[in-house]
Amino acid sequence: MSRTSVLALRLAGPLQSWGASSRFTRRTTESAPTKSGVVGLLASAAGIERGDDTGLAPLAALRFAVRIDQPGTHIRDFHTAHHGVTGASMPLSERFYLADAVFVAAVEGDDALLSGLYDALRAPVYLPYLGRRSCPPAEPVDLGRYEDTRLEDVLASVPWQASAWYRRRHRTPPTLTVLRETNTDDEPAEPADILRDQPVSFDAAHRRHALRTVVTTAVPTPIPAGGGSPQDSHDPFAALDVLENESA
């Protein structure tokens, strides 16, 4: 019997965009990372090409969950473009993003597979991005691989990853929201949502997604030792806070 492990990711950057659907010139974002987007990030790091559905399948079969550590703010951008050959203007489009959000995502599955993905994140074939190529992560995304455990336990124990400036300006929440796929222990009566973001194929001409069931739960906020976080050493907003206090 194969061992089960969990791979945890910190998804943080100036902008993120996790679109589950787009219609014409309007491209929206969900309020949290989608499974399709995170699996795409892992597949990109591992060098799995878009048309390789066989290589994608083991990643798509991983159990997925995400914890909302810093909700961020929805913003809208108007996007213009010109045809590279003719110079003709392309249709104006609306694109929505999450600004200053931080999430902890986790995938659970075969230990050998996750070990390979963990190595791929540390030396990616293709650089990871947060939903769109225009949204690079602010820092390395890997938070470690945890052996012989479940993603519920990992998301209940990984320290709160909110940015230092956010923690200074907001009270520590008693709980953090977790969106996770169902498992055999879930009660039938537990409220659930159905999302169409289970990746089947990333082929550019025939992208396909299936439905999956997601339950919303919460975990007590895991406070980092000493009240800090690994990100405190690099806080680009710290200088702004100092200037704000001096001018007050």
C-alpha cells in the first residue's frame, strides 16, 4: 500500500486571478484559488505539457484544499491589445484580480508523486504563476511536504501566513476558512458546493473541466511561534508604515 503525503503551498503575490469561467471579454476571478489553477501550477513546475492528458491525470486525482489566510481585495482592470501583424485593435476586455491576498493550498496523495512535485517546485521547468502569467508569486511557493498525514491536519497546523503589514493592521481572526474536497468521513448532511474546476485536459484547443464537490469548514488560526511568520524578514510595506506613523 502506497504512503500518503501532503504538499503545502503558500500562494501570495501583488495580484492573483483564479478564473473558473470566462464569457466573451469578461474574465472574472474566484475568491480563492481553484483546483484547476493549482494543478496547472504544479504541472507547469513539473514540465507537463498542455496536451499531455496522461501526465496530467495523476495530478488531477490529488485531493485538494485551500485555506484563506488573507482574503485580499477584488479589483478590475480594462485590458487593451493590438494584433501583432496588422496592428488592429483587439476588443476591450474586463479582467478581475485579487490584490494582496494570501492562501495556503494543500494537495494530498501518493508520497512518491508529491515528492517529485516538491522537487519540481524548488527547481521548476516552467515558472509558476498565480492563475495568470501576469501574476507571479511574491516568494517561493513551497511550504513543505508532510508525510503520513491528511490535508485537514496540515491546514490546521501550518502557521498563519498573512503578511506582516496585514497582521499589524488587523486583529488575529479566531478561525480561518478552509475550502476542501469531500472525503469518506464527511457527513452526508454537511453543506457542499459543486464547482466545475476539476481539470481533465489543459489542451489549448479543447480545455475540459469536470465537477467536484467542495465543503466549507474552518480551523482555529495557527499562530506562528513568537507571533511572527517566515515572511517578516521581507516586508516591503514596513517602510510605508513607518512614514505613516511619523506623519501622524
